[in-house]
Amino acid sequence: MSSSSPTSAHDGAPQPLTAHRTGALQGRVRAPGDKSISHRAMIFGLLTVGETTVEGLLEGEDVLRTAEACRALGATVARTGPGAWRIQGVGVGGLREPAGSLDFGNAGTGARLMMGVVGGHGITATFDGDESLRKRPMRRILDPLTLMGAQVLAEAEGGRCPITLRGAVDPLPIEYRTPVASAQIKSAVLLAGLNAPGRTVVIEVEASRDHTEKMLAYFGATVTVTPEGEHGRRIVLEGRPELRPAPVVVPADPSSAAFPIVAALITPGSDIVVEGVMMNPLRIGLLTTLEEMGADIVAQNRRQEGGEEVADLRVRHSALTGVDVPAGRAPSMIDEYPVLAVAAAFAAGETRMRGLQELRVKESDRLQAVADGLARNGVDHAVVGDDLVVRGAAGAARGGGAVATHLDHRIAMSFLVMGLASEQPVTVDDRRMIATSFPAFESLMQGLGASFTA
Ligand code: S3P
């Protein structure tokens, strides 16, 4: 699969990129399609007999790898126009054993959700990815799948890829309490539970993004979600549903929108609109935090798109103030901490981001990568246990640093955003991974007035 790699993120040598201080950012943009929903649209297409159409798909490398895996498992997947795709699925129970290993590139979501799919089918598949994915913990997925009857035939040390999984011929429905608030773990169990008789139950102590539950219901499964404890949820899926094809419209990704939003907040004079941003409450912890910091963000034209509320966000340069971000907010902004740290560097006073242990197992050790990047750019900060403390310089940041991105798209984009407003340019060592989630990042930002040089 890697030989026919759909985009260039993994090809060739690292490509450094430098962001320069720019004047006011201005204009209207639309962030790319949501990555979480795009992966799931492909997977639900595979698990449905008949034709699923998708509009607004994120055509980033991560999602294209999931599309490739769906093909390898028996689906017919075709692009019919920009962001428009058609999937002829095989249905729950109908998967084909893939001929070669499934290469998910940089994508933890693709790999983990697909492990759930395979784990509930009596087929064997090998899961692999790039150097970043090979470092990420997969025990958290393999443990519940093993309880359901799947077998791990081979794994690299510590439950890492490459992993060969033999799915359960007759998966057992289980009741599973996720050890961390992770939509990926929840989704893997639910996807495996699709082919189990009876009820599969997932209990989470903190609610994580709910796209899988929503799409299960949208495709015709019976799913009930009830509150569990103060912040948690109990999700019950009735197994072996007949999924029906349904058109998917993918809203704009709040995690990608975060980059132009923070860029406008920290760049003097800026006034931009980011259109159609998904406002799912389990995804907008960053907006809550930025508003607490004094950000001027106005949600206009709230409406429904593809089963989610979306809004056009008008964002103006703002004098930000440091805040305390509670650990309980982490699931709703888990991918946004790197760019929040950049916003915090421009705020007045201290921002404390609590409970960031999960950042250590993302595309890179993001806690370390952010701390290192801040250090390189003269930002006063500290890592205290699992908390990140940033003491901002009230509108100014020195910049001038060379940042190691460790194959992490969000580290690359976050520090490029910093360079747009810092006194000296900021260079990231490799821009290639940006194509995994936000292929048009550079051109979209340049359209607003950003200045980058290779
Ligand atoms: C995702 C869930 C999150 C997030 C990732 C996408 C998903 O991971 O970091 O980028 O689509 O389910 P965890 O659920 O492991 O926190």
C-alpha cells in the first residue's frame, strides 16, 4: 500500500518551513473536513451493504490510508469530485481478508478504529504505520478486543505496530469501562461489537467525542447513550444491526480551524471568518478556553450540517489573559493543546493546562515537543507533573527558534502559527506531515496574509 501512497507526506526528505511576522490577517476561509468524521465515514461505508456517499471528506493522507484499508477489506471506494466519495460496502460480517499488511501511515485513529472492525470479524490482518505510529501504545485497543475473542498473533515490543490481529469468529459482547477517556478505544469496542450478538456496552468516566455513536445511529443501529456519573457516559449498542447506506456531509474540523483562529487572535489587526466550523460540544473545549482568555470570537449563522451544529466564527485580534484549564476539559480539546500553548505565549500572565498525560502518546510526545518548541522560542514555561504552565509575554514572543516536529502535524502547524506573530521567524524542521490532516494549510493561511518561506 505504501508504494501507491496517495499523498507525499511520507515521501522524500524532511522539508523545513519558516513562518515570518506578518501584518493583519484578513479574509474568509473554510477549514478542511473533520478528520474524525472522515475516517468514520469510510469505515461505515465499508460496513454497510450498498452505496454510501460522502461530501466534504478530508482528503488528507490519514483518511486516504483508511480508504485504502477499506478497499483491502473488500469495499469499492471511488472519488467522484473534490471531497466527494462513493463507497460500496460489504456489510457487517462481510469483510474480506486483506492480501497484504494495512499501512496506516501516521494515523492512530485509522489504525485503532480498524483494529476494532477486524477484531469483530473472523479474518486476520496486519496493522502497520510510520515511525510515529509504531511508537504509539495499542494495548489499550488490543485488551478489550482480546476480551471479545480476538487474538494477537504478533506484535512489536510493548503492544506496538506492526501488529497481526486475528479477529473473533464469534465476537462476545462485553461491558467495557475505558481506562482513559478515549474515543478511539470506545470506537474500537463498539465497531467490534457490531458483529457480536447481544449488547456491547462502553462506559467512560469523562465523555469523549461521540461521532461513532452518532454515526451508528444514523446508519440504523440501535444505540442508547445515558449519563454515567458526573461527566461520563454509558453507551449501549445492540449487535448485528443491518446498517443502511446514508449520505454523509462532513463539517469543517474544529481541530484544524484552531490554527487560523489562534493565528488571528495573536496577530495584531487581524479580523477573519472561519466558515462552517463544527460546534459539537465534545470538540470545542479550545473555544471555551480562548473565550475565558478574552478572545473575541463570535459564532455567526449557527445551523445544522450533516447532523452537527456548525457556525461561522468571526475572530479578531485580542489581548489574551492566562487562565487555568481544568483536566476535565482535556477530552474536548485533546488535539488543541499545542496551539493553545502558542496562544498562551502571547497572553498576559500564566496559563496552566492540567492533566495532559495523554499528550505523551499522540503523534509525538506532544507535551515534550511543545515544551521544547517553547524553549527554542524564548517562552517562559514549565512542565509540572502532567501540567504545562506557560507564562506569556502579553502580546510579544521572541521566536527565532528551530522546532523539531517529530512527524507531528500539529506541532508543525502550531509553531508556524507562532512565527506569524513573534518578533523573529520560527522554523519547523519538517512540514510534510501537515498533509496528513490539513493539506491546504499553507495556501489557506497565505490567503489570509501569512508569510512562509521554504
Ligand atoms: C480521535 C480521538 C482522539 C484524538 C484523535 C482523533 C478520534 O484520540 O486525539 O486525533 O477520531 O476518535 P483519543 O480518543 O485516543 O484521545
